[in-house]
Amino acid sequence: MKITAPVEKNEMYDVKIIDLTYQGMGVAKINDFSIFIEDTLPGEEATIKVIKINKNFGFGKLVKLITKSKNRVESVDKDYTRTGIAPLQHLKYDAQLKFKQSQIQELFNKAKMNVDVLPTMGMENPSHYRNKAQIPVKKINGKLETGFYRKHSHDLVPIEDFYIQDPEIDKAIVVVRDILRKYHVAPYDEINHSGVIRNIMVRRGHYSHEMMIGLITRTKKLPMADMITSEISKALPEVKSIMQNINLTDGNALMGKKTICLYGNSHIEDQLLGLKFYISLTSFYQVNPTQTEKLYSLAVEKAQLNGNQNVIDAYCGIGTISLAMAKKAKKVYGVEIVKDAIEDAKINAQKNHINNAKFVTGKAEEQMEKWQSQGLKSDVIVVDPPRKGLASSFIESAVKVAPKRIVYVSCNPSTLVRDARRLAEYGYEINQPIQPVDQFPQTVHIESVTVFEKN
């Protein structure tokens, strides 16, 4: 029997917003049929136009606000919403922090797990925090433009102030854009797979102020590279490195496998928790240094180290958490699948005169089994996995090592809850509140630190 939706496409309706989705969209109900509407907040009444109808829910577009939420921010830039740069910019910051806390709490409640979630640790200034930018380049009206893609499209919206990025990075992008225009460097055309420059990447050290410019090209050669790099380095005195990454593919992959140094060093340096870090173009390095120091300090504190424990850091990247833990551990073992990251981790250990950290390249779950067969006992395992969370094979190999404590740094509440249920099957329980940390203000993303202990 075909179920007919109680709304019609392109029709207008007056609705009350009752909730926010994990993507930051307002939720309204018409005869129990959910409609998701961007740029609306709980408690608001609005006139909306239905733009899409699926079997069980629909999408609407805000036409007019009838009543406004006390948590609404009026001075917003529509380009940040259209591109998805700052999907929560219309929500007051203290309400953003509560939204992120409740996001985690509700998922645990739905899973019928009795877990407390503390208030989210926020920022004093929740803007201009990102130390890295990856900006697409496109030809618009015959001119090379930088900006960001409109959501769910490849239409570039020209933007110069990205709001959540370090302002010096925003300035650098405009400088590089203007130099590329001057030398008539052709932007990448994804339809014809022609042109030269695909993306501009900029990294800037929060403490060091060293800057790296990355030019991602479709071609092996960058035309007039010497003149371009000379002009960039003169215009931007903070630049210590200009790299070219060659991406010959015609897909959506951001970067290719080959990177060459066009100017200066192949890395920049910065500090985190008093440690020096060597950062290359492709390094994974947390983008919000202020909050990362809070996040990693929390992870170290929750590990309860006293100098006698062995720690395994799975997904160790360039060694940021490992080296912070090494100061208080007997020995730290880091594993990471990306070979270049492990090379960086080894250099970072040397730079900081840390001798009790060992780094190996490999899949975390396979390396755990090797360490176990070699008789390695670990008191603490720390994990900071990608959004997909922990592989079930990793959990199986981790619990065989039988650590007293697993410190889980999560960037995705739904996979955290899934993994918490799996770990509970092996007797690892959450006995203390979860601490969310707002690494990405103005967006829907949330990091958190959870401790699992063997009961």
C-alpha cells in the first residue's frame, strides 16, 4: 500500500521547529511527517516551502521566520551557510556547546547505556581558529577564483574571509590567488580535465607563525614556478616552505602521491603542549591548536600515568599524543598506517629528545597482534581513530592485550557509541563522565574523551 506524504512539493506551510538534527538542521513535523529545514532553530515558528519529499521525511526551505529563538545570531553571512563552512553560525555559541553535549548524551540514551556527558569545553573566541586551509580554485567569468563549493555541488562561491580560519591564512590565499592570476596560471577544469592549479593549501604554525603554501596541480610542471615562488615568498615573509603536490587523477581526490619542494624547507615547525612538531604538507595535524592542547591534556590526565606504565597509541599520526604521553609513561608504542606520518613521528621524538617512544608503520589491529605475540603488556591503550571509528578486528586484538584502561578520543559520537557497546561485551565499561571538547566551533562536529576500564 502506497503511503502518501501529508505535504506537497513547492507548497508553503507554517511550522514550529521542535529539534535540531546532528547536521544542524531544524526539525518540524506535519502530521508526524518530519521536515528538515536549514537555518532554523528549536522554538521558532516559520513559513517554509517544501523542496523535496522522500518516503519518510522531506526537506524544506525557510521563507520567513514568524517567531525567532532567543539563541539566534542575526549577523550571519549566507555564504558560510551555503558552502557549509559554518552551518551553526546562526546559533549562539553557548547554545552550540549545549547542542554538542546533548548530541552525545542522546545517542547513549538511545543505546540504553547509562553514561553521563559533561558540558562541552568551548573556546573564548570561537572563530578564526583553523591553522590549515584547503581551498579549491576555479575559473569564474574568465578569472581564477578561490572560495568554497556550494553544498552538494561543484559550484564555487568566491570567498576571501573564511571566518573560521586564521586571518593570516585568509590573507595568504588572496596573495597567492593574485600572483597566479598575474602569471595566467589556468585553473583546473574538471569537465575537460584541463588546466593547471586545482587547490591552494596553506598551513600556519599557531606559535611559530611559520607558513607553508601548497599548490596542488593537475600537471607535473607548474609554469613559471621560479617567478611565482619568488613573488609569494617576497609578499609573505612568514612563508618558509612552498610545496607542489601533483594530482594527475580526474576524480575528487584532493591530493596526489608525489610532492616536491619548490622553495625553502619541506616542512614547517610548530609547538603543542611545549613539544616541537615537524609538519609536512600531507601530515595529519589537528586544525584547532588551542582546543587540541585541552583535548590532549585531558587524554594524558585520563590515562593516569605515573611513569611505570607502557602505553600503546593506535592511529598515532605524527606522534602528537604519543609524545605528550611519553613524558609521563615508561614507554610508548605508536602505530600508524601512513608511512610518512611515522617518519615524521620519529623525527618529532628526536627533536624533543624523547627516547621512550617507538613508532612502527602498520595497520593498528595487525600490529596489536604482533605486539601481543611478542609478549608486550600494555597498561593503557589510547585511540584517536578516523570518523569510521574502530574496526571490530582492532577491538578484538586490543582486548587481548588486556589493558587496564582504554582512552578513546572520538571525532564521531555515533561510532563512539557503537564501539562502546562492543567494548562492553568484553567487560570494558565507562565509569566516569565523557568530556566533549569543541574542536570545530560554528560546525556540527564534536570531539570527546571517553575512558573505558576493565571491570
